[in-house]
Amino acid sequence: MTLRDKYCKLLDFDFGYDNKALANKIEKTSIDFAIDFYEWRANSTIKGIDQYTNKECIKMYKKEKNL
């Protein structure tokens, strides 16, 4: 499931008027994505990965993970 799909799912869920609960769910989703990306980059077998920008690496990560 893409990050966009996860956010849409959160927004479709009826939180009523509890914006704090929604914000907490969005924060958790963002943190999970960031951690997964960091672990992917730290353990990447892509030769010369350090020569790429973070933006380029995120594109590679999303392509590899079908996000």
C-alpha cells in the first residue's frame, strides 16, 4: 500500500471531530515510512548509493517496494 493510500485510508476512517487522534495516526504512518526508508538505505546493496540524493533514493525505494 502506498503512503498516499495509507493517508487516504486514515482520512476515510471516521474519527469524528477528534483531530488529535487523526494527527497521531498520521504521525505514526509517517514515522513508519521514514524508518523503513532509513533501514532500506542503510542496508541497500545498490553500488555507490551515497552518490545519490535523498530524493533520488526515495524514488528508488518507492520503485523497489512498489509504493
